[in-house]
Amino acid sequence: MIFTPCSNGLALGLGGAPLGNLFTPIGEAQAQAVLAQAIAGGCRSFDTAPHYGNGLSELRFGLALRALDRDAFVLSTKVGRLLHPEAGAPRSQNGYVDALAFVQRWDYSAAGVRRSVEDSLQRLGLARLDIAYVHDCDALTHGTAYPQVLRQVLGEALPELRRMQREGLLRHVGLGVNDVRVCLDVLQQTELDCLLLAGRHTLIDHSALPELLPLCLRRGVRIALGGVFNSGILATGVRQPGALRFDYAHATQERVERVARVELLCERFAVGLRAAALQFPLAHPAVEVVMLGAQDPAHWIDAVAMLRQPIPEDFWDALRAQGLLPEAALAAGP
């Protein structure tokens, strides 16, 4: 096991994108209240990244986590983007508002990866990481440059992270991505300890199930599953005006209709949509933890309640019968 479950036994961790002001500005007091609620609620797995508010999320996490016994929690951050100070940097960048005065530049070189880890440790105020993920090294992000990026990740970024692992600066190495293909491409050529995979094994996106999850199980690659709500639509459902967001964009009509059908079954079986979305990924034995992005302490409290909600086996059977879950998908449990 790489990730640490909550002290109450729930496989739930705190993701740091919202605390970097993703889409919505969050004041320092509220950000610290979210972290305090998660810690008080037993959270022991935390994820952040330089990308999240240009270092803002890392600063906020470090402030809260430095007060804890360092061996009592698992902390991950990411490499691949370096932050460069710029006085005139826009306050809103890459979906983050009120971001810090830096600009991001891609850098998967060995020197860039080492600098990224060292810079993150400075912002966090800690001496080591538990996990360093190579961030967003996929074709959707990099387009025609993807083959070059993949070569550099395999030839420089991952070997340098392994060197830092041997030096004691970090414990585990993985990818932090929203894409299945890059995980398969990397695993064809090297070993990984873990993945932070966002949005690809959810109630309405099963793209990791046929090939990647079985491969990870065979190879011992442990998975933290982010984006279980697909950035919104599985948290809100489809009946709230303006809430139809899927993977950071407006949901297609096909996605909306699929979620509407899931919601009808949730009503039929008295199952919360968020409960089903949080519990479904954890049924697969390759998935160790789900990472929740919370903007408010109430979001953490709600997630704990949703993970504890009993869900009858008949609900999962009904999803399969209507073609809303693949036959290979395992039923989740509370």
C-alpha cells in the first residue's frame, strides 16, 4: 500500500486543485478551514501541484501539514511545469484565479524535474515528498509534441525522479494525468510505482477499465483516482442550471443524457449520486484511494457521509442491465 487511508478507514484523500483557486477564488481562512476539516476528519493522503494556482495550493498545504508528524501522512506533488516569477503575470491563468505572480513553462528535463521538486519542497516547507508525479505528459495536452515529450519523460524525467528517490527526497514515482494512453505508453517501457489518474474510471467514463486497470493490478502499480465527479456533473447531477460541467468543459448532450439515466436509478434505489460516484472506483483492487477536491469544509463532510452510505447490489445490477456500467465493472461497497 502506498496511500494512507483515513484514520476512520475510508479510502479518501484531499486533492489540492480547488485550494489553488481553480475557477473560484478561495480566501486563506477558508482554504485552511478545508485542510483543518480534512485533517480532523482523519485524512492522511494529500495531493497538490505547482500548477494549482502557480504554487498557491502547495503553500497552503504546507502551512497546514507542517504541524503534523511527517510520518503520519502521504503527500504528493507534481513535476513538468516550472514557475518563473513575472511582475506582470496575469492574475488568472490556466483556469486558476487570483494566482500567484508566476508564469508556467513546460520542463521535463532532468534539471527541470530536480528544480521542480526542490522548489515544491521550499513552498511546502518540508524535507521530502512521498510521491512525485510527472504531470500532464499526454497527447491531449501536448498535441504533435507528444512523441518528443514522451521520450524526454522516459529518458530524463523518470530517471531523475528515481535518482531523487535513492537520495531520499521522495519515496514513490508515478504519473499524474487525465489520459489512459500515456499510462500504457510509459508502462510499456518502464516501471512506475503509482498513478494519479483523473476522471478515467468513473460512473460515466470507463476508459481505464479494459486495459489499464488490469495491467496496473498485474504490475503492482497502485492508483489514486481523482476526478470521480468528472469535474462537476457527477456531483451536481443534471438538474441544476449551469452545473453541466464534464472534464472542465460544458458537458455534451450524450453525457447529460447518460447522467440523467444514472440519476433516475439513484432515485429508484434511494442512492445518492455522489455516493455512487465516490464508491464505484474503489471496487477495483488496483484503486487504493479516491482524491476529493474540496472548496469548502462541508464538501469533505459530505464526501465522508457519501462513502459511508450503503448501496444495494441491485443498484449496480440495474446500471449494468441498462448498459450504464460495463459487465466487467465490479460492484462497489460502503
